[in-house]
Amino acid sequence: MITDTCLLPDSGGGFGPLQALNRKLKALIRKAAPLCFFPLILFRVASMADDQSLNSDEYLWLEDILGDQALTWVEARNQLTVDKYTKSESFSELSIRLKAIMDSDDRIPYVSKLGNFYYNFWQDAENPKGVLRRTSLDEYRKQVPKWETVLDIDKLSVEEGENWVYKGTDTLLDHDRTLVELSRGGSDAAVVREFDLSRKAFVKDGFNLPEAKSGVAWLSLNEVLVATEFGDGSLTDSGYPRIVKLWTRGELLENANTVYEGQKTDVSVSGFSDLTKGYEVHGIIRGMDFYNSDLYLRHSDGKLAKMNKPSDADLAFHRDWVFIETRTDWQVGDRSYPGNSLLSIDRKNYLAGGCDFEVLFEPTDGKSLAGFSITKNHVLVNVLHNVQNEIYSLSKTAVGWTRKRLDNGEQFRMVSISPVDERADDRYWSTSHDFMTPPTLSIGEVGKEEDEVLKQSPHMFDSSNLEVSQHWVDSADGTLVPYFLVGQKNTKGPQPALLYGYGGFEISLLPQYMAVGGAAWMERGGIYVIANIRGGGEFGPGWHHAALKENRPRAYEDFIAVAQDLIKRGITTKSQLGAAGGSNGGLLMGNMLTMRPDLFGALAIAVPLIDMYRYHKLLAGASWMAEYGDPDDPEQWEFIQKFSPYHNLVDDIEYPHILVTTSTRDDRVHPGHARKLVAKLTGLGHEVWYYENTEGGHAGAADNSQRAFMNALEYEFLWDVLGNPR
């Protein structure tokens, strides 16, 4: 999958304590998201009466993930693509260069503080599966810190004869115990094993869980809330736990007491805890769908109390405060709070039934709340203003909350901020970068003027002749849609261009350093474009809501409007224009294929959703019905079928050049989507290239060698087609 995260903090799982409940809520529900127009002219929407019966899919056998027939088909298709695109000298040179970028020792080793140590998870050529390691802050300040290895995943894999992929940890505050998640081959399902950080060893007979999509929350050294697969009927339709139990050390898991049971139709149920001394709180999160959840506090007598919040709002406890982030308008008494607001209230007041909230942020035209985090005494707010970050610190005073801007306001620059240790002090990490400037990591403290620069990544590609611009285009319904363009200065005539999009699950696409894309695409003279289409979160929840369910085509209209604008402005031509997207972005690509095949020279489609009639029956698909709709409801299938690429493929259309990639170990978006797309296209007489990695999960790759191979394959395909239009 074409991504550019090799120089950014690892998104596969953080190391450190859970100290803000809003993070737990988002991690629980949104980690399951399928992974980063013109007046709507359909070349043909195949009639269900004319097409094959919905219940007689001739390629259904490709949904048998490990079936002999399916794997034989995969092997044959893989070999064709390998022979076509990976035997050249240019592919070899590119894959070697990309792996060197990903393995570079000059990357920033991002850390999380736990106790007196700063922990980092690191992958490179010597440690392809990675090591969990730690150091001190003084040592970390050095150009080449000394690291102490805590857990070596490569060594562990050899010792246990397993293909372990590190997925993250959850650590007990004020203790040296953490819960390590290890996945076989990169799938979402993982084993959970208790680990002693002081002894650097797993705890024999500790809190250990077999492979499942589990959630565990510490209550004390000897108690946890556990949500996992407990046997028949213990999972939701989406494949996540629906039962939470209180598990005591030494007790058999099957004997643990049930604390809460959700419904089979829920997305998931999990426990949470915040064990900050003097402010301890724990309870249950019930996720009814992808965006709506109930939160229950659990009292010492075991009783649960439902919190007063909108079901689609996030809530966080922090010391004496409670924070609520709204998604839609919330009427409380005689007051109305807009969606995308950040509200605060005294904790005791709130738990006693109070509702006199203070407004810390309220959206305005072009400005939305991207997120917030909390130091010991202050709130750090990340605002998006026309798809560019603004960072503020908010401080409580006797007369209310004061606000101070922390970033320097540089144009087209992505800035993120997070506390170093929100229990202990008011320090924060700040990371900034843009399309052409590699990341800089600084440490600062609220109230102090200057941040200390700790680390800077080097330039990984030649950007000296590149420039960035932002543009706006009218979509079919008149909505203005922005996009970023990175291209060569003073270029005359159209150039090969790659248009990237996602447009779903309120995920925003922001400026970020493009080490891989720069080396593989822009240095060659290619133009890179990011479309901030509806369905994303660039302008808050309203931008997302505008492309839900029956309004899904708005996202596709936006994307095509950007593509047409690039051609109209002479930036590129149809034969030189490619598009790429993965997961929900793969669904976007599938709809570009069926709705406007004439507009693109090539499409790179990764880990995609394709068969929207069966998506909710495959793996985690049922969890996304709040995004796409329910195909079992005839009224909803009426609009879903219009953006189901699998049902809109025809034989008498000239499609663009196509590369489809996926992973056998993807247990989030079923690889059957990608397989069936390729099989049906081939059956209709169209040429299509396919590669299925045997590892990697939904990310498509498990280590840097695989990531380099997959990225080189996709960029070689795109340049072969778009750099030499035929």
C-alpha cells in the first residue's frame, strides 16, 4: 500500500499508560476502520436483474482465505505480476533504496515515557521484526543514544518458532508490568502476554490470552478487566468481544466473573481504566456502532453507572476535570453545544449530575477540532484551519480558560503534540514536518517560551526543485473541495501525476513528509496530489457526515472534481493521471474504476472493499454499517449497489491499467474483496495485475523488506504506465 509513515511515530500500538479515556474510546472503535466529481456520470450501473443473481457468486470460492484452490490461484496471479514488474534493474534499485530509507538509523526514534525510562520500538535491517528498547532522557538527547533492549521480537520468534509481529503494549502505572500484544503475521487478532519490565521477561502463569481481538484494562497488579473470545456466542457480528469479565491473578479465565454483556449487534465491548493516584476510575465502553458508544463507570460495589454524554461523543477523565468532545449538536437544558465542540466540567460536579459545561473550543468556518490531549495542568488543543494545524495550550484560571498558540504558523505544515507524562508535569512532545521537510521532534513545557529540539530526520530525497500549493475546486453540488499539490518548479507542459485519497471514517489527510513518495515518484518528475474529499475529517464531523451511506457518492464526486481540475489546468493528462488508495480508499479506487474509467491512466488499489453486498458478512465488515449502510435492507441496498464496484463491472468498457494488492493475513478487510475484483475483471476479458502478500495484516506488510517491496511494486507499476503513456 502506498503510504509514507516510515519516518513518523509507529501507529501500530503505543507504549505507555492509559491516562486519557478519549484515547481509549478512539482506539477501541476507530482502530477497526478500514485503512490513511463531476455530475455523477456512470458509464454503466449493472442492473441486478440483468446481472448474475446476488446469491450465485461464481467467485465465492476466493473468500476461502486458506483454501487450496484459492491459494493456487493467488500464487499464479502473484507470479505473473512478479515477472512483469520486479525483474528490472529499476525495480531492484528502487526497492533497495526504499528499504534503506525505512531502515535508516537517522530516523527519529520516537519514545514514550514510563517511570524513569523512555521506551521506543525499533525496526531496521538488523532487527526486521523489531526490538522494544529504553533509555534515559539525558541519553536520548545525544545524537546516538545508548539503548537497553527490553524485548527482541526477532529472537523471540526464532525461540518460539512463530512469526511474531509486535502490536503494542498496555502498562500498569507505578509497576513494572505490561501486557504485550503479539500478532502472527500482522493480523489484528493477537495473543496477549504479561511481561515484567524489570526482569525483561514474560511472567509465567501471568495474564496471558490466546489469539483473539482482545481488550484488557489493568485494575491493579492482580486484577484486570478482560474482553476476548470466551467461546460460542461471545463475539459480536463484527468479530469483536461483547463480554467483559473481571479476571483475578491465578484464576482460570473461564471462572472469571462477568461484569457486562453487550448485544451481538454491537461492534464491540471493552473495559477501560485510569489509575492515576487519587483519581482512579474504571468501567465499560459499549460500542453500539462505529460512531456511537455508551460509557459506564463501575463503582466499588460492582454496579455500573451510565455517563451523561451523547452516544456519538468522546469523553475523557483527567484529575479534577471531565472533557467531552461532541460530534453532533447537543442540547443540554436550555443550552445547545455545536458538534465538534470541546467541553469541560468539574469532575465532582459532573458525577453529581451537573451539566454546566465550559466551552473550550467551538468550530467556525474553516476551523475544526482535530483532537486534544492533556498535561498535568493544561489542555493541548489541535485545530485544523483549512487543513493546516494550529496548536494551542489552554490553562484554567480564576476567571476561566486562557489560550496561547504554541506552533509558529508555518504554511502547509503538519504539527502534532502530546504530553510527555500527564500525571507528572506539563511537558509535551511536538513533531512538525511538511511534504518536503523531514520531521523535527522537540520537547517543550507549557508556560515556557522555547521548545528544545531533540531530533531531526535527514532529507531522504532531493526536494530542492519542488514546491507545494493548495487549491480548491467546485464539486458537483457546488461544495468547495481542497487539495494539495506537490510538483516541480517552473514545469512546462503536463506531467505524470498521482492522486491519492481516502474519504471515510472522519480520517484527515494532512501535509506530511513523503520520504518514500519523494524518492519513488517526485524525484522522477512525478506530481503528487492529496485530495481532501468529504467523508474525511478535514472540516470536522460535518465533512464526514456529508458522505455517509446514501450520500457516499459525494466523496467520489469530490475526487473526480479534483482529477478533472488537474487535467483542466494542464497539470497532467488523462493518460498520465493515476490514482491510489487503500482500504476505504481502495473502495474509492474501485468506484473510480466503474464510474469514470476514462479519467485515469492507472489505478493502484490496495486492501480494498469491493463487494458491498457481502462486506458486512466478512471479518470486521459488520462494524462499518454505520458508514456504508446495511445491504440486507432492500431500501439501503438500493443506494449501496451504486457504489459497489463488484456489481458494476462490465465487459465492454476500456478500463485503466490496474494493480490490486492485499494480504492473506488481513483479518480486517477480507482479501476476498481484492481476489474477486481481479477474478471478475479477468473473466470479463480485462487485463489486471495482482499481488497478495502472505503476511502484513491490514497494513499489507509486516516488516521493512515487505514494505519496500510492496511500495516499489506499486510505484514501478504506476511509473511504467503513467511515465510512458501509451
